Amino acid sequence: MLACDTCDTWTQFIDYVKTRCTATAFGNWLKPIRVLKASAEEIVLEVPNVFVKEYLLTNYQKELCTFLPLDPNGEPAIQFVIAAPTKDHPQPAPQPIVKELPQKKNGPTVKLNPSYRFDTFIEGPSNQFVKSAALGIASRPGLSYNPLFIHGGVGLGKTHILQSIGHHILENHSKLRVQCITTEAFINDFVDNLRNKSVHNIKRHYRDEVDVLLVDDIQFLQNRLNFEEEFCNTFETLINQNRQIVITSDKPPSQLKLSERMIARMEWGLVAHLGVPELETRVAILQHKAQLRGLNIPNKIAFYIAEHIYSNIRQLEGAVNRLCAQCLLLDLNITEEIVEKSLREMLHHAPQKKISVEQILKSVATIFQVRVSDLKGSGRTKDIALPRQVAMYLALKLIKESLQSLGTYFGRTHSTLLHACKNIEKRLGSDEVLRRQISMVEQNINA
Ligand code: ADP
Ligand code: MG
């Protein structure tokens, strides 16, 4: 869906530019650009030559930033591909596929995104635990939980938290050498050095020249047997010297297809779960992101957006970017009508199976072996209270309705629902059995 969103915003950018430059300039510079691929993270553009790329970047930097996704350096995330020469567009000089990344001498350090900091990470019940654990280890690297293992779904802020740790340590412990890498970069680094027969250099680098290792997306180590062992050795060397390791993943350690040894190592320290933020937190994030872009979103509208986009913060940001682009550049006032139109287009591409509270109650009743009538009733025994809270948690997570209206299904107030959700989120951080049960309920609902 977001792929289409980026495509749409590219079209909006082109429409915007068209009205602001001469027809000749438009025909020479902008018309020949083709979109090859678009995703929420970047757009791939085919240009006839490098001059078109330069023209675009030099003249429309600000607008590109507003309309398109941004890379970790805050630049528009565009990959340029130079088209093969044709009669119409002879190639001035052969150009490589652009987007060179600065290479560091020592390993593929990720440049920290300047906006991924603790003070820009909005806190709520779903992420409080992770944030305070992250702040704890950033204040005393290597001296508290080691490793810190953060897991959670896509777009919920794992990379943001990981890089916040990096910033905090660099600023407060300037002597420590921090390396932030993606798991893919770690693997590529080893592959490159194997090829150059300098693998001992890279091993030495990771083991002797790094005090804090921040590893993003460890799930990419699955099915990479040789690298898994290499990573495990590096990991043990660092931990034995009290060097801090932080790992992020889309699943908890036990659900990763990795060796028992590796899983056990990752469970050595603290395993923390990053949940889906509740409505109020989503509203706060949304308003914060809009303010960064110079737009104030009134409460009522912010609630409307956050009620419709609920499972992924990146998606929420996409909506904000889109609204900001429309309102600031096209000089529109933000109204419910505009929001509804934008969102309708955004959500239009991802028709979601509509899930009902009844379906959730039935599945919860099956998995937890209780009766639906008990879940709806008022009995407060422990056997019923937990599954009932799970049903409320899932209703909030899976159904696009306001807290108030969901509350009425359960005959409870919205604060009871929030409390239930908070309690389940908290337990999910440490209760593996509950996590499995909830995942079984979800599978049952979708079956
Ligand atoms: P993940 O790595 O889990 O897929 P990211 O860390 O890339 O997710 O987060 C996606 C986007 O959502 C980022 O732009 C990030 O800044 C934003 N985000 C996620 N959670 C929060 C939060 N609690 N406060 C502010 N921004 C957030
Ligand atoms: Mg990430």
C-alpha cells in the first residue's frame, strides 16, 4: 500500500513542479524521469543522464524532502538508475547506478539518523519498558543487562531505539567506540573480507575495536549458518569483556530459526518486547511528527488518523508526510475532508479483512477454553479475567474502531479497555506462553 503512496506523492510532486517551472524546463528535465520502483522507504528513478539527476537534486531538494521518503541522513531516499542510451537521449558518459554510500575504513558502520534520539521517541505503555531498558544500558553500557534484545513488529521503533542508544553513548561516553550495523551489513562485511583474504582483520575489528555493538534486524542471520557461528563467536568475545551488545529482531529469540547456542546467548541478558502503541500514544507521535514538519494537526483530526492507522508507525508517518506535503505546498488548510480523502486513498490499496469482536471472542474462547458468555459476563475469576483482557487487547489491535465504541461491545469503559491492553502488553514482554496463546488466537481469527 505504501508503495502506491510513494508513487502518489511522486505524482503530486511532478504536478506541483509543473505549475512552477517553464514548459521547456519541465520537458527537458522532469518529463523524462521514470519511476522504476517505489516503496515506503525509497523510490527508484530512471533518469536519461546524470545531469537530470543533478538538476533534480539541486533545484528541488526541499520539495523532494517533503514529498518523498527520507533516508537515515534526512535526504530524499532516491536511488537513481541511469537509462541505457537511446537515440533520443544519448549518454554523455557511462554512469554507475548512483547512491554511493560513504565507506568507513573500519567496517560498515551505519551513520546514525540524527532524528532517532531518546528525546524524539514518544513514550506510552507499549514501549515504556523498552525505552527505560534502553536508557538504562545507554547510561551504563556493559554494566547492566547484556545483551539487550529488543523485538517487535515492523515499523514500531526498533531501529529508532537502537540508534538512540548509539547517540546517547557517543554523547555521554565519548571514549567508547560504538558500532551500529545491520545484520546484512555484518554478513556483507565478512563476505567482502573473505574474498580479500583479510578475514582476520575484520574479526579483530569486531572483537578488539568495538566497545558497544548495536545490531539491527538479527532475523537476517537465519539460514546463514557460517555467519551465525562467526556472529556467535564475536558475541561471546564481546560479552566476556563486558562490552555492551544490543540486538533488534522482528521475533523473540526462541522463535528465530537459529542454533540453540545462539538463542541461549541472546536470552542471557534482557529480552524486551516493543508493542503496538495505543491510540493516545499514536496521536502523540503523529502530532510530534507533524510539528517537526511545521504543521499543527488539531486533536480531533489526529485522533481520526490514529484510529485508522494503528499497526505501524512508519505508516502513520507516511500519512503525516502526505498531509504535510499537500497542506504546506498546495497551500491548503487541514480539514477533516482533506484528511479523509488522503486516508481513503492510502487505505484503499490495502483492503483489510474486517474482523469483528464476535470473531475475536470466539477465537479467544477456543484457545483459552472458556465460554464466550463468560468473556462477555462480569465474573472476575483469574481464569476469565486474563482471556477477557486478551480479547480486549486484540479488539483494540485488530479493529478499526474507537475505544468508546469497542468499549460498548464489552460493556466496559474505554479506560478498562486501555488498562487491559496495558496489562497484556506488559505481560507479553516476559510471558512466552501468553505470547504463543495470543498468536494462536490471531491465527485462528485469520483462518
Ligand atoms: P522498526 O525498526 O521497528 O521497523 P523504525 O525504528 O524504523 O521501526 O520506526 C519507524 C518510524 O516510526 C521511524 O521513523 C520512527 O522514528 C517512528 N517511530 C516509531 N516509534 C516511535 C515513537 N514511539 N516515537 C516517535 N517516533 C516513532
Ligand atoms: Mg528497523
